[in-house]
Amino acid sequence: MKIKRFFETFVICFIMCIILLFFGALIFQSVIATIATVALFFTILISIYIELQTKIEELENRIKALEPLEEQDEAVVMQENENKLV
């Protein structure tokens, strides 16, 4: 799945670089090699960002799953404290 996402990102970046090259009228000796290099660089950066975003979402889900447990623990502690006072 990660390789597929990486390849999709690479293709998108490659197409964007072709468009930028066309409209920017940049002149290099090997246009395709330049586009591929720039697209690869952008793909790596974007893939790292997407992976970090996915990890953050997973952590948020884990925290949300743990929050009800914390509330239950707090209720038990409060009830124990009330029992000690009585």
C-alpha cells in the first residue's frame, strides 16, 4: 500500500514538473532527467509528510479510545475518596 501511494505521488509530481517546465520555459540539457529528479525529490518529501500525517491520525484514534478509560478511572478514584471520608 505504501509503495502504491508513493508511486501515485511520484506520478502526480512528475506531471506537475512537466507542466512547470513547459510554462516556465526552463532550458536544461536533459529535460526528462531533470523532471524525474525534481519529481523524485518532491515525492520523497510528500510521502514523508503523508506518512507522518497517517501516524498522527492513528495516535489521535488511540488517545480517543483511551479517554473513556481515564474517565472511568477518575470516577473510581473519586468514589474511593468519598468512601474514605465517610
